[in-house]
Amino acid sequence: MSALSVRGLSAGYPPRRAGEAPTTVLEDIDLDVDPGGFLAVLGPSGCGKTTLLRVVAGLHPARSGRVELAGRVVVDGPRGVPPEQRRIGLVPQEASLFPHRDVAANVAFGLRSRRPGVPRASRAQRETRVAQMLDLVGLPDLGGRLPHELSGGQRQRVALARALAPGPALVLLDEPFGALDATLRVELRTEVRAILRETGTTTVLVTHDQDEALSTADQVVVLRDGRIVQQDTPDALYAGPVDAWVARFVGD
């Protein structure tokens, strides 16, 4: 069974003005991610990759199609399970930490949610889990700091710890390294990949950076104009692009 299965997914946006047609951003998307797998969705700006992530996360409605997560249907056409009940962790490009909460409180935020059928963690359980997550991301002594006291890389590590703390079925990475300088970007994506392997977390990364996709993912999906043009392993994609556009986009 796939950890994430997407079938026939289409999505778009309503017209901006009266008389205009709705905009289609995604059309007939099919993809699968194995349990513990790492999929990169790669494409240029405006190709629909962020919309795909938002539909899976429950932040944007689909027009048609289905999304199953761990065997559970979370999107069925325009209907879907509320975002907070999907067991999905999200790491955005800007870490989006709560500025008035310290690191420990930011990481603990997801542990306070009341998902149906899941008992709320006690204070002691939350503190233990926060300590585990901060140790996992290499920040065991920074729980008392505020976000503005951290570097960009540290803030992204905290965002990852917050996403992983509730034990999600899926983590979505929305260009999480884009705001960092080149050297730190390479270092952090290597660390994040190792952490996700260690935890066995199923992951989808959205990026326009070819090197990032090819160096971190098990499978890469290439999007163009809202459609998948190729899905393959990084080596196979690089060695055997399906057309000249893909060759130019993923090549040197």
C-alpha cells in the first residue's frame, strides 16, 4: 500500500473578475509515494507544484480526483478531511515560527491538538517529546530561545521538529531551504534528509532547484503547466529525460 496515493487530481482558482474563466493549475495528476519514501516535485515557477502541496495538505480545494493517505481518503473531489485531522506536518520556506513563543513552545504546538480518537498528551509527555525532537534536529540546548535569537538554519530545524513532533503520516517540505545561503542550503538539506530517513517519515518536497531534487529524493516528479511529464528515480531521470524540455530543465 502506498503511503500517499493521488489519482486524477485537478485543481485551480476561481475567476478574478466577472466574465473570466476559472484558472486550471493542476490537471489529472497521478502519483504514489511508498511508506518512508522521499518524493521531490520539481518544476519551474507557476507549474502548479505549490498548489499540489496545498491540496494534499488541505489548504486548497480540489476540483476532482482523490488523495489517499495511509489508506484513508482525505480528498474526494471538492470534499476533504479538515487539515488538522490529516496527520500531515508542513515545513514552509520561511519557518513561520510563532515569534512570541520560545523554541520548546513552538515544537510543542502540534502536540496540543485534539484529533478525533487521539487523547491529548499530558504536559510531561509533551516535554519529553519536545526534548526528543530538539535532540533529533541537533538543538538540545536551545528550547528556551525565541525565534529571533536563532539563525536561519536553526529556525528551519525547529520548523522540522515541530512538524515531526506529532508523529505525522506525511511531511510536506515547501521549498524549505530557499531562503538560506548556498553553503548552508546544501548542509541543511543533507541533515534534514538524514533525519527523515532515521524517523522513517514519508516526505514530499516541493522545489524548483534541480540539484536539491536529484540529491535528496528517491523519486522525482517533473511538473510542467500543471501536468506530470515524468516520474522516475533521480539517476534515471537525469540519464533518460522524456523530451528536450526535461533534458534542459534537469541538465547542466
